[in-house]
Amino acid sequence: MSGTLNKVMLIGFLGDDVKMHYFDGGNCIGRFPLATNETYINKTTNEKINTTEWHNLVVRNKAAEICEKYLVKGDKIYVEGRIKSRQWQAEDGTTKYTTEIQVTEFTFLTTKKDTEGNKPPPTSEPAKNTNFDPQNPSLPENDLPF
């Protein structure tokens, strides 16, 4: 096989609200941490062990605006994307590194805003679609990740 694949699928909980960054020309990105959990039983002690892995997510443009509008800390979301590593120079001259998930698609699973009686969020939204109408989130049934 000569091709490669860089694909990530995660289901987790937002560790913070979406932080937006706007650029000249009207583009924007949203960043937020996502926590995924693993639970297992230690075979020697029969103790239940919970571990959490944190992922830095990045959404762009219209998808970022939708995430900012509907998501808050604690909401559960399904995302698909790709892993991207980058580096930069800090103000003190040191080189910093980070690994992020560049989100290409997402589905809101639970939202606090939805349970508070506001309009329900869209159930699924490809991150690259810029013609999204939250009043009419008509997406095909086979677009669900499960």
C-alpha cells in the first residue's frame, strides 16, 4: 500500500468553552480541549482505574462559529479530523511544540444549552460546509458516525 492515512475519531467532553480567534479577511478558528476517558480493572488489585487523555481541537470558520454558539464546557461531542503537529518560538526564545486535532466533521451528542430549553443544536455538521442553517439541519441519515 503506497498511500497514507491521517484520521482521528473521538467522542469526549469539552474541557472548556470554545475560544475564538479572528483574522484579517474574515477567517476565524475555534480552539477547545476535549477529554476522553478510559476505565479498566487492575487484574492484580481488582481496583477500578480511570484515566483521562486530553486532546487540543481546532475548528475553522463557519464550523468554529457553530461550535462557539452551541457548545460549552462539559458538552459531549463526536469529532473526526486529522492530527497536526506544529512548533513556534516563544517570547523567551524557546521552541514550543503542540499536537492538535484539525476537526473536519463533528456531531453534537449532548449540550447544556439544549437541556436549558434553548433551540436544539444541529445534530451533525461537516466542518467544511459553510451553508449551514441551524433552523433546518437536514442531513442524510447515513452521515451518522455509528
